Amino acid sequence: AAADESARDRFERERMAMGALSSHPNIVTVYGSGFTDDQQPYIVMEYMTRGSLGDRIAKQGPMPWNDAVAATIKVAGALDAAHEAGVLHRDIKPENILVSQYGEAKLGDFGIARIEGANQTRSGVITATMAHAPPEIVEGKRPTESSDVYSLASTLYALIAGDGPFNGGDEETSIVTMISRIVTHPVPDLRTRGVPDPVCSVIEQGLAKDPAARPRAAAFGRALQQAQRAMGMPVTDLTLVSVTLPAPDAAVVGRAATTSAATLAAAGAAAAPLTSMPPPTAVQAPPVTPPPSTPSRETLPGVPAGAGPGDGGRKRKGPLIAVGALVAVALVAGGVVLLGGGGDDPEPPVDSVVDSAEAIATLADAEQGTARIVATGEFVLPDVAVDVDVAGEGSAFIVDSSGLAVTNNHVVAGAATLEVFVAGDNEPKNARVVGRSECDDLALIDIAGDGYSFFEWSSAEVAPGDLVHSGGYVAGDTAFVLNDGSVTSIAALATTWSATDEVINHDADTEPGQSGGPLLGDDARVVGVNYAANVTNDDRFAVAATSAEGIVALLESGDVDSVGVNGLAVPESETNAAGVWVASVETATAAERAGLRPGDVISELDGVDVAADGTMEPYCDVLRTQGADSVLPMTVIRGGELLFGELNGTPLPDEGVPPDDTSVDTEFQTITDDTGALTVEVPIDWVVIPVPGSEPI
């Protein structure tokens, strides 16, 4: 009876996992499942006419490395979808990768899968096929997502070599010998078989003894794509989707759902519905009632800093986003999510910076001039109105061997500290902000040190149809990505956090964390600076180099069109007044001297309603027309009260007046008519106009 119950549970897990995940193009499709009248289980699934990759190896021998890599990239996307839904496969091997009639690799056999929220397999029970089991499993520890990645890397090794990395080529290898090899032996070198170094390096990373040193599934797939690109091979598509399984009980399942539930409680905001107003830093969150064609900083589900590759790279449908990434704070529709710093998947130490002051000339060298930024600071978030320490991630690219680098203003604005990781290094370098443009969403930083490889600006004007390549670092991922696409249009664009005159609309995949990364032409010259995306229309946006280069030159001397506000245009809501929300204030700036504070809302600037159209364009028009150093009267709403002051002039008072208070703060005098019957009090500064024929009072 116990055995029957165990078998039934196994079946239930498999049909739940495969049924929910079969929408992924690289997971075997399930058409139906259930029990017959005599309680025999059945699953109706896609018939894979060409067997498995295990069958292919048995019949034809090892696969060419390029074919094996292409198949593994497909499976990495499938595995990532499973992990995103909270499912561990736990038995990835060539025999469980099936081949469709069209030659497409598909992951199947979720029979021993574990679903988060369901009962877990106890420690000490090995559930993976031994040849592809990671060290932690043979040591009796619980399986994790990292365990699946190891098995996938081991499977790729077997596809190329014909056998698992620690089988020793001997079918009679004992279990004890194999366990010893898995736990203690280094990965056998596939380079001796003619496998390129970039591919071997990715496999070795996936087979790391330490689970924390392995990438997540999506990052493993991206790294293999990079290896293909480095070898001049066609790049295989990596399909990343989000799938949520029905919970097997009342518990919430799935990595994103579990994180959201826990962090909402931690934020103390679960009880109060929030509008989707984002903090304007290296953050993406939905704007309140955004116009469908206007970018906003809506975030995909947040990614903790250092939480490992892959989680920030989903292509989900939704409004526009800024492609910087919130790490410690993410606003998602209906709630605020506070995400901790993490550190689940540190990469092995590397030092990949080329110590040369040469301009980058090929796309293969693009990583050498690109950097990952982690910016930390304190912000006040709209609708929540609490101080929050955040760590945001973005990208930058070096434009001078001295370490000058370009990024987005929303990546560094309001940051107290900047850590910059150049060319994939694990050791951060310090950096300082040289100049910022609030309105063009550009910033220039100076990275400590010199002798850096750098990018050159393109002098050519791009046109629709031109090929472009979007570089940078996806949030939470230390692996450099360079995605291909083409230009679709060029036009001015105003958003809730910027107003830029010349913007390139392109379709090269640009994900959260890639804000500030370079958009490159085929000659590896910079044609734009990535800063926003429209995930609904699959559009990506970059400030055109023909505009950005001139602004960056001005930033070498300091701020441009900036007063020190890290701001965002907000419409009126139940908890916010309409205007420019101040999330943070830069020190030693006009905004700080004027007494602006985080959480203030600027409703008028120089007599202009800066919330007129829900973008930063009215605000930026004032700064550009009048000059950021001019005396600019402003009306500010703070805590429901109106304050009146000036930028570069009279600072705001500490206290304001209610919006409907029309009283005048002045002294009064008492006047009486000639008969003494009527007495009134009037302001002493009233002008008395004598009536003709009468005497002044």
C-alpha cells in the first residue's frame, strides 16, 4: 500500500509539473492525464518520434560540440522555466532530453521532480542518475536548482564526450569509485578533444564542486550563447518564460511568488494596496496609469543583488520599463517588494580586464569596455513614504582609457556609494559621479584606475533596419550579454523620468540591469545608450550617440540640465499629489540648498504645471529654457501642505499651509467710521484710496 501511494504521488508530481510547464517549446507537451476506471494512471503527451539524445549517442556516438551546445541552450531555457515555477527536475541526463520530428530538443520525464511547497525528499536519498549527480547529492544533501544546473552541464559533457565526466570510460566503474571522482576529481579537459576554450569554460563552471559557484539555468544558457558568438557560430535562441504551478497545498510556490509574499510582509505594506509608482533610481517599477506608448520604470519581479544569474532576464508582457534593475527594492503592481542582498551564486574570481589603452574594435571584445554597477543609497518611495535603503544594478561603458564611463542618470542618481565591476571582474572598483543630466537620463562616472579598453562613439547616423547589438549585465547576473537586433525608428521621447530629443527604438533584447549599457553597431562603435524598454510591444530604447556624445562631453565639466533631484513625474492618486516626486536629493546641489527633501512633490516650477502630461517634459523644458542655475520659483507639496520657495533663491520654509488655506500671514490695524458705530480690522499694508471730497483717515 505504501509503495502504491508512493507511485501515485510520483505520478501526481509528474503530471502537475509537465502539465503546467508544457507550454514551453522545449518541454514535452502534455495533452491530458488522469486515472482509468481501475485507477491506473495515464499521461497523454507528445510523441517524440526521434527518441532521446541518449539514443543518438548510443547509436551514432558523441555529438559535434556545436550541435550539443545548441541543444543544451534550448534545454537551459526549459530548465529555467521549471525553476521559475518552483520545480526541480532532479534527473537531467541525455536519456531525458527527447527529440521532436523537427529535431527540436525537449526536456521530459519529470517523474522524480520536486515541487516547492510539496513534501521534500529527505536528505540522504540520491534521486539523480549517478553519472550526472552533483557532489552535494552523492553526499546526501537536498537537491537545489544548482544541482539541476550541474546535471545539465554533465549532460552537455556527455553529449560531446559520449559519457559522463566521471565515468572514466569504463562501464564497470563501481559506485564507490564514481562517487570519489565526482566529489574530488577535477573536470576532465575537453580541450584535448578539440572543444573550444569558451565552451569548456562554461561546462567547467556548471560542473563546479561548490553549488554557489554555478550559474543559474538561464545564465548557463546565456554563457553558452556567448561562447557561440565568440566562436563565430550562429547563436541559438534561448526561450525564457515564466510559469506558475498550482500550489499542491495552501503554500505559495515558485521562487518569485514566495519572495513576494515574504517581502511584502517584511515591508509592512501587504495590507495597503499600492499604486505602481516607481522610485527613480536604478529601479524599474510601474508608473500610475501609464500611457501605453510612454516608457516607465516598471520592474519585472525583482532580483536580489548577487542572487545569481537568470532571474532578471524574463521577457514578460507588460508596460514599459527602464532597464536598470532594482535589487533591494522593487515595486510591482499592487505591492512593494523588499529584496535582500543575497549572494547565492558568487562567480569564481576572475581578472579579465585587459590592461591596454586601446579602442575596442570588435564585438568579441565588447565585454572589456563594459561594467556592472551596484549603487546603494537611501530613498523615499512614492505611496509608501518610508525611507528605504536600496542597492540598484545597472551597466556602464568606458569611453576613455582613464576610466571615464557613461551610464544612465537613473542608475546612479541619489546613490551614496558606487561599486563598479569592470569586464566581469569580481573585485569592485570605486567610482565617483562626474556629471549628470536629469533630463537626458545620462551620467558620466570616473572609475578608479586607468589603462582601460574603451569604446569609441559612432559618427554615423543610424537608420531603420540597421543591425545593432545591446550589451550589458542582466540584473543579478555577472555574465556579460550582447544581444542582436535592428533599429525600428528614431524620434524624440518623453518618459516619466526623462525627456530626450533623439531616441533609437530597437528590438535587441535589453533586460533589467542593462540600463546604461552600450548599443553597438557592427563595428563595435557606440550608436546609443540603452535606458528603457516596452515589454508589451517588444521595443527597446537608447539615447542616440549623435545626441549623447555631445551631452557626455559637457558632463565632464559637471551637471547638465540638473538641479540635484532624483525625480519622477507622478499623476495624482489617493496618496500622492501630482507633480515631480523627489525620491532623493543630491548633496551640495541647488535642490539641497533650496530645502527639498525626499518625499516632496514639486507641483509647479517657474509658474509651469510640471505634472501637466505625466512626463518629465514640462519640468525639463523649464530647466532647459531658463537654465538650471536661474532663480526658479517653485510650489512644493509636503505632507499635504503647500510650501513656496525658489531654486537658487529663497529656500523652502520648514512648515507650509494646507492647500485650501487662503489666510494671509500679516499684521492688522483697527479702523472705525466717523460715528464710532462700525469698527473693522484690515491689513496694515492695505492702500487707502481717498474718496473725492473726503479726507484721508
